[in-house]
Amino acid sequence: MRQPGTWMTIWDDRILEHIRKEDGGRVGELQQKENIRVSNTHVSRRCKKLAEHGLLRPLGNGVYVITDEGEAYLDGEYDAENHVYLDNGVEENGGPTAGEEPGEI
């Protein structure tokens, strides 16, 4: 999941995990969860950032659902920093995955 130096925070993982578990989530409800101990404003900002990067989809009124990319990120199959799917060392297009040099496969 999260790698040092990325735009993501530990709260993002927790938000994604909760939204996946509950099949969606409202910002106000997320802030009240015991493993998400940040302000409502911070949760809202993080959800917007996750949506900008395609990991969440806003439904309106502060409600979000997880996307296929968000699911794959939590499963270790998607590099959210570089927006690429990971598949046994090879991207879907047959090239190296993020962080690998060509020929390292």
C-alpha cells in the first residue's frame, strides 16, 4: 500500500478501507470512526484528493464509494502514485511496473 514520499497519508488507507468495508461512506460518518481520528474538514479534503486520483467516486452530499482502482490499491495491485496497475512485475501494457527499469522483469 502506502510508500514513503507519495501524496497519500495513513488516513487515506483507513478511509479507503472503511469505505470498502461499508460499501460507501459519508464524510461526517467517517470522521466519527475510532480508527480515523482527524477532523471532518481533514476527512473531506482527503476524500476529495482520493477522488481526484480515481480511488474514490463522489456520489454527492459528502458520500463516496470506492472505485476499481481504490480496491486494487488496497489489494496491492495498483500504484496510486503513478496511476498504473501492477501485475507480477508487468503493467497491463506489457511494460515494467512503476519503479522498475526496463529489462528487470
